[in-house]
Amino acid sequence: MPRTKKQPRNDRVILPVLPLRGMTVFPSMVVHFDVGRDQSIAALEDGFNADQRVFFVTQANQQETVPTRRDCFDVGTIALVKQVARMPDQTVRVLAEGIQRAKIESIIQEEPFLKAVLSRIGNATSRDGDELVALGRVVRAHLKEFAEECGRIAPEAVQTMCGIEDLTQLVDVVAANAVVGLSERQRILETTDVAERLSVLSEILVHEKNIASLEKSLQTRIHGQMEKSQREAYLREQMHAIRKELGGTDTTGASYRDKFALREKAMPEEAREKTSREIARLERVHPDSPEAYTIENRLEWLLDLPWSTYLEPEIAIQDARRVLEEDHDGLSDVKKRLLEFLAVSKVNPKSPIICLVGPPGVGKTSIAQSVARALKRQYVRISLGGVRDEAEIRGHRSTYVGALPGSLINGIRRAKTANPVFLLDEIDKLSAGIQGDPAAALLEALDPEQNKAFRDHYLDVPFDLSRVLFIATANTADTIPKPLMDRMEVIEIPSYTNLEKLDIARNHLLPKQRLAHGLTEKTMRVNDDTIMFVINGYTREAGVREMERNLAALCRKTAVELLERGKRSMTITVKRVEGFLGPVKYAEDHVEKEPLCGVVNGLAYTAVGGSTLTIECAALPGAGKLDLTGSLGEVMQESARAALSFIRANAKSYGLDNDFHEKLDLHVHVPEGAVPKDGPSAGVTLTCALVSALTGRSARQDVAMTGEITLRGRVLPIGGVREKVLAAYRSGMKTVLLPEENLKDLVDVPDQARKAMDIRALRTIDDAINWTLSA
């Protein structure tokens, strides 16, 4: 190796200083670490924005959080910052590579971070080439011995380091990877002569190898010593073996055998064999071992399950009908369907799988409770909202630490009967995760042909779920996987009309809240007009939860008034309601009296019921651009384009020029832009709004419509007719336009709503235009 220059370079450079705690950076060393101190982040950003160079120096005082010049060593490393990333916890992650040693000459800035004048340190040496080669070989030899003794450095890494020819780079790379002590690393960094640096590194490697050898011998000696607890465990195991040879049994195993003898006849054959094998295993293992605890836990589950315990009270359909009528007002179709299922279950013990689909607050969960009460069975509920792990349904494998059965078997154990009413709440909120798909795990449990031998992963024996009455609830069926939907009988629970809400409030919610707040019908008098005022002015929902919260607020404020004023009773009037609950939250929808140009009322169906949907359209001078705003989904945007294509194809019949689309821009907007909207049923409304804006014909504001259109102008059927018609009724519409094929669905609409409005059938889009737009 040729002799290097003896005179080091002393070029001066001014750089920001980044003090490091517990870390030393060498040249040729690539490091990544997190920076959290404001001073360090400022220095890092200044250097990175300038020329990406920062001076890394190790703190001598590790406890100082805002280091100054005297808290740092003199010698550090100029580094090139390659990457800076700000983390969510406001720290900064840095990727940098050491370039050259340098020494602090003077500090020229202390706030907001240190900036120093540095002198670069070159790689000078006074030794000849042969001596340097020999020192390099010595370092490589000591490195191999140290790595073999300590076992902390991979053989591939050792081979890579030994293959470095440049001695300057060799000593820096070895020091960065093999030297642990901070003072030793700093000593190597501060040594300017390359030969001296190699000698210092050799000494440190020999010292570290001796310490590693000593640690290894100490560990061997400690492992060879048998402590008192280990000797006792060994003796207990010997006593266990002696007892087995003498024909005795373990006391724990004997207690489980006694339980097994009492329950053996009720268990199926495979469960009996499994339990017998587990008891035999328990008698062979040490009582204090972790395996014994695992076996005991599994035996507890096997012996506690109600394998053949069924509640079979004599049920009269009349009693079931009475219970359903007592607990719920309205929902006549739902009650009929449930009574049909209950009647069939008296003949066929295999229970159906029922799925109740409806908006929030319409009583899906309480219906399941009523069914359990009508059948006089135990009621079990599990919430599936947010469940994304298959093991929560089917249990964990018993090989895992802390494994337990899934929620189905757990619910059966809590019910203490094999045929409870099992509520699977919010089944539409299941979601797949990295642990599997819980919906797929439910397929076996909800299949009447398979669930007679449902196998939980933890117990690994079949359990008969065929006589469990599963009732699932969901807000929408759209998000339930199709294979799961195919296994369930869907019963749709519609939203309530205002009269139905009035009956529910009068007969159920108000008595419940009076009782909860220590009031009676005499101390708090509420008439129907007041309840209806609360329904119309303070609620906008398909169910009754918001109404119940408002009634609870009325009860609380009534109780305060009675105590403060010393009264014995109070009548809640409309005026008092406004005083208790504040201004009316929802003003009644007033239908515009005068027709408007480009504004048409549509009808929508959401997860919380039906609602009216105003569509506005404006025609502007332009070049044929179509703007769609209001958070419209892809299907609704396609409906708007289909409507425009239909109008272009029939321009003459509406008195429009054939090239109108080249001279005008059209803007379609649906208010409440933050609320996503989608679906094809707005096609009729969009077409009428566009025709109104293009022709200047005003649209009646007491007409609401729904329906999908084709390019030929035909009106196709849609869903959610009941909810949409009720929404039009609540909004005060006088006329509702429905696709002709949907007239059969009006049988589900309450008579009160049907008689209050003129409901007309649409065959083509021209029917809607003629009834809605002025001549």
C-alpha cells in the first residue's frame, strides 16, 4: 500500500451542529435515527435545505436536553443527509451517511441551534505501507475472533468487513459495527493517524473478546447450577411418577372424572372421547405446568356446555301474538311473518335463520327479545359491528396461548341451553381483516344443513346448533355477502309513520321514561298534540330513538320544575316543550306555492328511511359542458348523462334546436352537497329538471317523483316505494309520480298517506313532464 500524505487537510467549513446522545457516527457509516429536540430539528432542516450537510457530534453530557458547546466532544463527523421524513408524533426520521472527520474550531451561533466553524481532519499516517498492511491483517484477525466469541455479528457481515481493502474505511466500518462503548468509539474517531487508529481498534477488539469470553463462561456456570425451585419441581415430578406406578391418580384428574361421570350420558360420542382423552392427558402432565392449565380450561368448557339441555315449553300461537302486540305497536306484516316462523318451529324443531333489515331505531333488537319472551327461551345477544377476526366467531386454535372458544359457543354456555334465541346484531357491519373473514365463518353456523355439527376451533368437537333460533339484524342488506344472505330469511322492517310513532310514544316510550325518572301519569300529563309536536319539531328519523331521547329530556326537566316550584303535577304543553327543549330543530317542510324553473322534487331511500331530494338545473351560455355537483355517485351521474342524451334525441318535440347542447352549458346540482347520493331512481327527476331549465317551463313544487329512465324514455321500476311515499307525505306533497310497475307496492303504504296524495303511474318520461311542467 502506498504511503499516504502526512499533512492533513485543514479546510474550514461552517455547518449546523447536531448533538447526538448515546451515538457516534463514523465516516462511510450509513445511519438512520429519529430526532425529537427542537434545537436538533432546526439544525437538521437548516443543513438539509442548504447543501444537505450537517455536523454530527456526540454529547459528552448525555443528560443535557439543550446542549451547548461545553456539553459536546470536539471531534465529530460531517454527514450528508439523504432523507428527512416527519413522523406523526412530530419527530423527524433521518437517513444520513458520514463523509469526513472534523473538529470544532469555534461556535458562531447558539440560538436557535448551534452553528460552528469546523476544520476537516484528513487521513494522515507516519508509517510505511508494509506496517499498515500488517496492522490491517491484525485487525481482521481480531475481528474474526471477537465475532466468533460473542456471536452478535453475522458471519456474512464479518466476511464483508474483512474484504474492505481501504484501511481507513476498514477501521471506521469495524468500529461502527463491533465497538459498543461510547468512549472507545469516540477515542477511535478522534485518532487522526490511520496507523494509530488501527492499533487502538486492535486493542479494543482484544478487550471486547476477553469480556465476551468471560460472559460466556459465566452463563455456562449459571445454567449449570440447579436452583431450589428447580430441584423442587424435579422432586414433584418424581412423586407424580411414583404415584402413577402405585396405581393412584392425580387429585385434579380425579375431580374432572367425577364431573365427567355426571355429564357423560348427555354428551355426544365424539365429545365424550375428547373429554376422556383430555382427562388422561391431565393426569400425565405436571399439575403446575402451563399445559395442565390449558387442559383444565378446555375441560371446563367441554363439561359446562349444555349438550342436550333444551327448553321446550308448550307455546300457544295466541300467547306469542299477545306478547308481540304488547311489546310493539304497528309492524303488522313483520308480526305475521314471525308468527308463521313460530308456527312452523312447533312442527319442525330445526329453527329458521331470520334477518331483520331496517333503519336504525325501528325495534329490530327489541323484536328479537320479544320473540325469546314469546317462546319462553333464553336470549343471547352478540354484537358483530366492527368484528374483523374469524376467531371471534369460531374460536382460536387451542395451541395458542390464551385461546378461547368463539362467541357462538360462549353464548351457548351463557344461555345454559342448546336452543336459545341468538341475536346476531349488526351483521351488515362485519368486515374482513388480515385474520380472516368472520362472514365466511358464519356460513356454517347459519346453514340449517350444516350447523347440526358446528365445530369450534378451540373445542374441536361438533356441537348441534340446528335448534338455535338465530335472528340477525342489519340496517341494509347491500353490505351482507351474498352467500350469507342466501342462508337467511329476510324480513324488512319499514320506517314508522308519525301516527305509529305517536302510538309508540304514548303506549311504550313515555311510560318507560316516566318510570325511569320517578314520575307518574298524574304528576306529568302529556297529551297527543304535545307528543306530535315533539315528533314533528324535534325528530327526523325512521325509528324512535331520537324521540325517546327528547321524551327523556322532558321528564328530566319536569322533575326539576316540580322540585324547584314545589308542585305536585304539571301539564306539558307545546309552549313548555319549546322552553324545555329549545327552539324547534326541524321546521315543517313547506311546499313552494309557486312553480319554479329548473327545480324539481325527487324521492330518495337511505339507510335511515325515505327523504325528498330537490334537484336544481341551470342552463348557461357556453359550449356544451355538463357540470354535476352535490356529491353525486357514479350511477347518478350516468342517469344525468342518459337524461341529457334523451333530450338531445327528442329536441324537436320539446321545442329545442338540434344544436342546443353546443351553445349551452348545463349545471345540475343536488343540495346538501356534503351528503353522498347515488342510485338510478333519480332519472325521471333529472330529466324533468333539465327540460324545465332548457325550455323555461316552470315545474310544480307540490309534485314529487321517482323512477329510472332509459334512452327511449321508458320509466323503469325502483325500490323503497313505501319509504319514498311516506317521505313525500311528510313533506306535504300533493302528487307523487311512480313507475307503473311499482303501483303494486302501494299495498305496503299506510292508508293515511295514500289517501292524502294523488299517486299517478308513469309509463314514459313524457307523462312526468306533462304532469309537472307548465304548458
